[in-house]
Amino acid sequence: MTEVRPRIRLPRSASAGDSIVVKTLINHDMESGQRRNSAGETIPRQIINRFTCEFGGVMVIDAALEPAISANPYLEFEAVVPASGEFVFTWYDDNGEVYTATEAFEVS
Amino acid sequence: MLTRRDTLAIGLGASAVAMLPAAVLADAVDDAIAAFTGGAEMADAGVTITAPEIAENGNTVPISVDAPGATEITLIATGNPTPNVGKFTFGPGAGASMVATRIRLGRTQDVMAIAKLADGSYASTRVEVKVTIGGCGG
Amino acid sequence: MQHLKPAKSFALTAAALVALTGVAMADPDPTAELVIDGELHLVTRAPSDAITPNLPERYSGWLFRESDTRAMQMDDFENPAMLAAEAGADLWTTADGTAGQSCQDCHGDAEDSMAGVRAGMPHLNADGVLWSMEDYVNNCRTERMGAEAWRWSGDEMTSMTSFISLQSRGMPVSVQIDGDAAPYWEQGRDMYYTRYGQLELSCASCHEESYGLMIRADHLSQGQINGFPTYRLKNAGIVSIHNRFRGCIRDTRAETFAEGSDEFRALELYVASRGTGLSIEGVSVRP
């Protein structure tokens, strides 16, 4: 894939103070740096090395990722939503690029 | 960390793993554990790994780990040439000390999770995941 | 685990090859129900008929997979093939080529115009020539859009075929095999029963005579293609029908036909017909 596209899934609804399941997926080869191309040359490592999720400015999870994470990295975790607010998801690429997705979430 | 990754520039495939002396691999795992715990004792309760007993393909193995009360969890693939898989730090906004992901396993091996609890103590568990050799290379 | 030494395998018949069990495998489940997101029920078992006199029943490859792999296809979020389908959806509306046209400009919303297309593929074109979906896509690109053809198994093509196939998900496989299609179907059938390669295996050796048995540590399926394009965990990417055909023939230790060859189009028609009545699953997940 050329274009990086994050996918986020949040539950349809939740009450204030609930803990909700958050699922994220992003298309990325997670090139391990351990493979060789057809010419026998090592393909340089290029992975998503860090992922963070914040809700309402509060850190939910901060993940340091290694080449053993599969291509198209999938992460599922739980977040507390004390009030309506915004999720901010950030993926850090070895090549220096940073991919961000935001998702508003309303509590009832 | 980078040094180890550089020195162990060996493929994830089962045959490549087989070429690694067992002692080197054990050292790498011990180093990974020590890097997380600083050599502290680890309790053997309070961490749960959910993973397939048999993975149809080692390239994408679904796994989740749950450690109530943990502030950090590290995942270690004890049979991979580079054992570290990921380290997960739970912030004040976390609803549970759990994470699920998909990982690469070079061969049948134990996957280990170590949790750092709020009181600074450690707990760990390990489960075996059998990685099958597929029939059709595609 | 390695019961089969390469030197020995030359001498083995297909039956012996696949009878090598010994690894206790978990749970392919012929009674499992394939329901997407708890809503869309897909047909994974269909009655056989005259097309497949040697099959008592038709089974989707999904039934032969382990529970974790099956589960990954039952949730559109967890199904990594959806990344490709989404990329295809973007390509659908992106103008390309000298005519400045997108797929959408002629075909409108794919949800309407592409529904059922995958279920009838491959299909005779207006000149009576058998074409695969990839041929139709590239014909639009080169003849109408003034754009370059995509590679058969390149990211753009597999994204587009994933997106188009998704519009037929849940529809039964139903390909034309009579009339002008009959010679292609017969060519495909002949290929299906031809033994290829140093291992002298035909498609039927594995997928008709031996499905359900093991090939090394894998369960052999019926080789149905209703799930294609498929996200293969091994490749961490989308695999096209012809790419899988090529892999199978290579595994017999033969020189393979090319993706997009007339041979593979004919074989695609015949193999598609063997899955008549199964739901289109595209985009599926396989190990």
C-alpha cells in the first residue's frame, strides 16, 4: 500500500465513566530489517515503532513496538471516557513520519 | 537495543532460528527480561495471555495480555532471534491493563508477558504457541 | 514436524503425500457458521451437482481454517483485507489517465453497479472472449480512461478487485459455463485433471481426492475460489486467484502459467463453477 490509512473502531455509545474497547489498525509493512530482496540484499527496517492514544488530553496507552509486530499493526485496548471528548491516535514511523487520527466520542 | 538488533540480523524463519546457538537465544531472552525488571523477582500470578494453541501462520498470531493493576506490560517471544515484541505503558486514561495485537513468531515457542504493577513489583506468565509449517508456500 | 523429506517426496503418490498426519491440529469445523459482524450470513456449504460429480458437497475454504483465522474474517474491522477494499474505494473515485475520468464517472456508485459482478466472474466479454475481473478493470483503464494498465497482482489492482468483489459479498457464485463459455470451461476442466510437475499432481489430486487431509501441517481445502481476493496471513497482503494458481502449480514443481494467461482464465472459470452456490466472501482471510 502506498497511502497510510489508519482505521479506528469505537463502540456506538457509552455512559460517562465507562471503560470502552478501542480497536485500531493501520496499513504498514512493518518491514523487519531481517528480510532479503531477490538480489540478496537486506531490506532496511521500517516499522511503526511507537503508538499512542490519548482521550481528552489524558494518556490511555503508549506502546513501544518492535519488528515482531505483524504487518498492518492491530492494537486493541480499553479507555475510560469520563466525559465527551476527542481521541487522538498517533503512529510513529521509523522514517520519521507521524500519522495521526482523531475521533470525537460522545458519552450519554 | 539497537546493538542487539544489528548483531542478530537473522531472518525470522524457522531455519534461521535453528542456526542460532541456544545459549545465544537464552541470553537474548534473559537480557530482554532484565531490561524490563532490572533483575527483580517475578510473581507467577496475575498475568493472563490469550493466544492460539496452534497458529496457522507464524506471520500473524493474534494474542492478548491482561494484567489487572499493571502500569506496564512487556511481551517477549522467547524463540524469536530478537525476543522483544512490544512494551505497553498504561496511562491514567486506560480502562484496563490489557492489550491485544498480532505478532510474528519464527517457530513454536513460549510467549512471555511481564507486568509491572503499581507497587513496583513484577509478575509474569508464559504460554506455548505451536507454529505450524504450512503445506503450500504460495 | 518435518515428516516429508524432499528426496523422498518425489516417489510419493498424492495420496501418500496428504495422508501424512501426525500433528494434532485443532479445529477445522464443518459446522461453523460464517456470519460477518453478527449480521451477514454467508453460505459456506452448498449442494453438489453435475459440475462436481466427485464432490458430495461444496465447502468454502473458510471451514478448513483454524478458529482464530475464521474469526478474523467474521469482523470487518479485524479483517485486514478491508484495508485493501478501502484503498480500492478511494481508487474508484480517483480520476486517472488522459480522459480525466474515474471509475465512478461511468459506473456510478459501486454498491449498485458492481453488485453481482464478482459472482459471475470470469465472464465472456462482448467479443465472446473469456475475461477475468482484472481484464475488465484494465480494459477500462487503457481504452476508456487513457490510463496505464495495472499489474495483475499489484497493489492497485488487488485493492480494486477487493473493493469490487466486496459488492457481491453474500451472493452465490453463478458463472456461465454453457454456450460460448463451454470451450473455456472444458479447457479448464482438462487442466484441473492434468498432472503437473515433478510431483505429478493435478488440482484434483489435492483438492478433490484429498480435501480435509493434511499436506504437511496444513488442511487441504477443496480449492474453492469464492473467497478471493483473499488476505493471506503469510503474505500479509491480498492474493489474487491467478497468483494462488501459480503458487499451486509451482508447488507441484512445474513451470507455471502466467497470471493473466489464457490457461489461468479457463481454469478460473472451471474452478469458479465448482463453487456454484457458495457465497462470494471476497474479501476473505486465509493463512
